[in-house]
Amino acid sequence: MATTNPLQFIQQVRAEVAKVVWPTRREVMLTTVMVFILAALTAIFFALVDIAIRSGLTAVLNIFS
């Protein structure tokens, strides 16, 4: 394993960071909106599943009580 001194390491890190293609402001905003929409849809889905299971269990328990 080759060792590098701290100065070489910092230079290599800067070279690698320069290669990164950063997203545009529009891409960040679009992705953020998509995440919020999908999170809301997931929350609604699980809320409906919860209501359905609770209603079903309540109905079954009312039959046997």
C-alpha cells in the first residue's frame, strides 16, 4: 500500500472534487419536490391501509363479542 503525505492527499482530493458534476439548482428543486410528493403519497397509502386494517379488525371483533 503506497503512502502519501498530507499535501499530496489534499491535492488528490481537490482533483477528485473538481471532477464532480454538481446538479443544477433546477435539478435540486425538481428532485426535492418529487421526494415530498412521493413521501406524501406513501403516507396517504399507509394511512389508508391502517384504516382498512383497523376497520376490518373492529368488524371481526364486533362479530365475536
